[in-house]
Amino acid sequence: MPPHAQYGFEWGKTTFGAEPRWTQEPSIDALKDIVKDELGQSQACIVTFLAQGGFNKVYKVQHDDAEYIMRVTLPVDPRHKTQSEAATLDFIQQNTDAPVPTVIAFDASNDNALRFEWMLLEHMPGKPLRQHWKSLPLESKRALVKRIALHVVQLFRARIQGIGNLYHSATSRDDAVDQTKFRVGQIVSNEFFWDDRSTQDFPRGPFRSSRSWLHARLLVHRHESKDIIETSRDEDDIDMAEQVAILERRLAALLPSIFKFNLNHEVEETALFHDDLSQQNIMVDEDGNLTAIIDWECVSALPLWRVCQIPYFLRGRERMEMPNRSTYAMDENGLAEDGEINEVYVQHLLQYEQTELRKEFLNEIKNIEPAWFAIYSSDLNLRKADFETAVNYIDDEFCIKLISKWLDDVAAGEDVPSLQKMLLE
């Protein structure tokens, strides 16, 4: 077996790359035994499969008259991912009033009857925002955005030192940066554990600065492109790797001019940033009131220039005018001639609403936390965010030309458009 193989898990190969796969199903009987050990014996303990995500299988637990959520996770980053998520949820509850689930119990090892890492969580009310989005009036969405802005600010104010993931002090690595009750330790991120990256010798944090964090991420791409060029027999893969290698070298050369060396060797100030704050992870009631924010796995403490960004569910192309229904081929119910929903209209309406709600979000942030808005508005921080975007999409074949053009414009000293906006167009 490969050195990173563990019970019930393997990295499978697809046309689009590697993907995590379950080779064993979690035992429902073992799940029930764990629940009873944690919550007490009960004659009414029912465990049913609910959903599956990228790394997890989610189960609904009914124990006596209460409901819980059990998440069983693949060991993509053994111990660290589960330990970090538990600490992150505790930190949020202690430092904000954001509605996140309470961690009832967890096991970050596979040394248990289930043979998988698991987490038992409070069941949170509501349904994903995506299920209610079309039926909610714009004013309800504006109110929701204001509530989200408040919690974004609360996390921004709960400052941390160092780039990485949060852990409880008792379970952190020895080289972690000290906190009062929590510590910043090894980063938990797809970029560092995907496929065989978990077996490679890369710096994994905690990082003291943006510069060291981004340098480590470029090293990952340098290693992978070099390996493909030297070992692959697929000409397309080799060509792609060579393009990535060129971009990696150009970004590495640009890095010192954007991220200056810290002469005082101070640890950079950071904050938690939920980089997947999507309609799927925002839970609301039927009126659009926020009931929970979920899926805090792989959420890291990141530099403030990265933290002060538009939430994922509000990102999209700019559309200043509301689409006129009469100009689209559809009836009063929004259906095209074939009886299907007119997806062009739906997409344009979403873009318009996102544009309006971005304004709402930024206005609210500006009113309650000008410091956040100042970081977001800084030209230098925009350049930093664009640089990080380039690193993030360096191996995406559809983005390579745009990243190369952006680098050309930066090198020429021109008035450089935002790379983030270029990628949306």
C-alpha cells in the first residue's frame, strides 16, 4: 500500500485528477455504540444516513427526544483536520455570537470501534440558503447579508497570531504559536494534503508571515510540475506542467516585491476566514433568517488582507440593472417554450442580486468596522489578493493565460486590472 493509505480510504484517479474515496462503509452499529457511550444508554437511538460531502459522511442521530449530527471523516489529513475543526468551533463560540454547532464529542484518531475519525455535533435548525434563495424577496436577502457582515466583523476582531489552523492548546504541535486557550499549528488545506502531497516534505506551518505561507504553496507546485516533467509519458500533462513551472518561477520572483521581508521577525496578525461561505453552508429558516453557519473544516487563520474579502456566496459578475423579464423567452412562471426554467434569466437575476448585495455588505462593514473596509480597499492589499489568486489557480488550464497576462501587466508597471475580476469575466 502507498505510505499514506489508511483503513477505509484511498485516493482514486479520475480524468480530472485525484479524488478521495471510501473503501469501507462506516458501521451503523458502531456509530450507535459511540453515541450511547457519549450520550448515555437509550432504547431510542436511531442513526440514519443524511448526506455525503467531499471528505465526510453525515448521519442524523435521534437519541431519546433530541437530534444530533454525526460526521464521519476520511483521514485525508489524519488527526489535524478533526482536531482543528473542533477547536475552531469552540473558538467561534467563545469569541462571537455566530450560530455554529456545539461540538458534543469527537475522536481525531481511528483507534475506535468505527475505525474512522468522527465528530458528534449539535443539530442546527434551518435549511441551506440555496433551497430558499429564489423564493426570498431581495429585502430579506439584504437583512441576511447584514447579519453575515456582523459575524464577519466579529471574527475579524478576534485576532490571532500566525498563519495556520487552530488547535486546543493541549493537542497542538510543539512548534505551534501560543494562544491563551488555543494554538495556531499546522495548516489544514487541500493544497497541502491532496493526493500524495501529505507524504511530501513541504513546510506546513504555522507560518509567521504571508511571504512564508505563499512561498510554501509555490514549493508544492514546483515539486509537482518537476515530478510530472521528469516522469510522465503523457505529452499533454508534460506541456501543462511546463506552463505551471514557468508561472511558478515568475510568481516566486514577484513574491518579494509584494510581500516585503519582515525585518523585526514579528508574527503576522491574522483572523479566521471561512473561504467557503456558500449558499450551501449558510442555513436559514423559511423567512431567510440566519439559523446556522456550518462546514468549518479546513478553515484557517489567514492574513488580514486575505480575510477582508467578499464572502463566497456574494461573488459573481457585476450586473447593474435588474433583468427585464419581457426580454427573455419565457412565460409568467419563468418557463421557456420547452417547459424548462429559463436559466439565462435566472443567472442574470442572480448576478444582479449579488451586485446589489455586495454593496449592502460593504456598506454595512464600512459602518460597523472601518478597519476591515480600509484593508479591503487598499491597492496594495488588492495586489496581494490577486497574487494569492494566481497561486491558487496556477495549475488550472483555463486560468493560465489570464495569470500570464496579469504577470505581464504587473511587470510592465501598467494600470493592472484585478485578476479576481478577470477570472469572473
